[in-house]
Amino acid sequence: MVSGKATLRLALGGITISFSPVFVVLADVGPTISAFYRMSIGGAVLVFVAWAQGTRTLPARRHLIAGGVTGALLALDLALWHRSIQYVGPGMATILGNFQVFFFAGFGVLFLGEQIRPRLLAAIPLSVTGLFLIFGFEERLADTNYRLGIVFGLLTAVSYAAYLIVLRRTRVQFSGETPAATVALFTMVAAVVLGLSGIVEGESFGMPNTKTVLALVGMGVFPQVVGWLLISGAISHVETSRAGLLLLLQPTLAFVWDILFFGRATRLVEYVGVTVALAGIYMGMGGSRRPASTTEPLTADQVSAS
């Protein structure tokens, strides 16, 4: 029986993380730096949460390599996604990033012996059709930066899938850690990687005004911590199909916020395209199936990258 409270928490979590790209735009700093502050602030809060729970805040030595690789992939995912947000806006960047379901499923089918389901075969052309409806008639495509943003969005999907694949393969090593302590490790590693990248890129770590400070703090606390804690605490109590549908609140609302807050001009054909693409993503969430002997469901650890 599905818990009504768990469903509500999951929905609130999806709504909370949908504001991630909004904060990125409001922060108005370089993409690597905004990702760095998100990870730094969010990681510090997660360390405090882990400490408050009475768990170890320093990772065991045997976890460092796996945590380092996972955190580095998380950093790559966010750096690409924040660049896509700059060029195509919060809504489209988030929808493109959620195409990770197809790369994730494809990896499982090709390398892990997962069985492909008919719904995946139907989901791929459906999602591609949705993207064509969104971008196929876009005058914005004449803009080089807009095209670059689409590329960054799709690369986000690839890196997001790689992050989830590594997370899934290494998660067993962290079975003795609490979720807060585990994600705190990934988050702080990502912060270090992003900080070093910002130095190499020559980006400024300064916060030019109060709006930037509030946006960066909001991004680190709400989507990165509050949203993730809501989802991770509820997802195991909600049936898979309903959980997948509720988590689509993130890309759906990110598109809505783009229109409401940033005045994105959107035509009817684009609304249809977004609906079709999201339907395809939802179908793709259950598009492959692991053999019974190796089935291991993916939990909301993935939300730390959203």
C-alpha cells in the first residue's frame, strides 16, 4: 500500500529540486563557480546532518577511490548542466539532462546483460519526436550559443548516466554509511574538483551582490539538501511507476519556471514537444530489466546530481 505521506514528501522533493536551474540563473556567476558553491554549501550542510545523526563524517579509507570517482563524475555533470542552462535556459537544459534514462538503459542492455523492454523501443522515438517539435522549428537554432547549449545538455545526460552507473556499481561499498554521509562525500569531492577547475579556467570566486549570495545559498541548501532528503526518505515507500511520474515534476516545473520567471517565449508546438519528450522519458525510466539474479533497484541517490 502506497503511503500518502511518502507520496507527498516525494512530490515536495520533486518541486524543491525543480528550482535548481532557477537558482543557477539568479546567481549570475560562471557555471563552474555556481556548481562549486552549490556543492560546497550543500556538502557542508550534509556533513552537519551526518554529524547530527551521530554518524562518522570522515569517510573510511577504503571508500576514497570510489567516492573520488563518483564525486568527479558528479562535478562533470553539474559543470555541463550549468553551461547548458546559460545557453538554452533552465527548462530545456533540465529536460535534456533527463535524457540520461536512455544512456543509462543503453549501457545496461549493452554491457550488463539487461533485457530491453518494448516500452524502451517506443520511448526513444517518442522522445526524439518531442525534441524535434521543440527544436525543429526554433529560430533560436541560428544562434551558435543556443546550439552549443543543446550539445551541453545532451552531454549532461551522458555524464549524468555515467555518474549513476558508477554510483550503482560502487554503492555496495557504502552500505555501512548513512545516506547523508555517503552523499556528503560525493558532494565534497565534487566541490574540490569544481574549485580546481574554476582556478584553471580563471573564473572569479567573488559574489558580486546580495542576490548572488542568496541564490547560491538557496541552491546549496534547498535543492541539494532539502529536496534530496525529502526524496531519499520517501522513494522506497512509493511504488516505482508513481515515483517515476512524481520525479518528472523536476523537468516539468523547471520548464514552467523558465516561462514564468524568465519570460521564455514558447509556442504551442513547443508545449506539445515538451509533453511528448517527458512522456518518452517516463516510459524510458522502466525501459530495461536486469536478469532476476542481478536486479538491484536504483534509489534516489541520483537526486544529488539534479
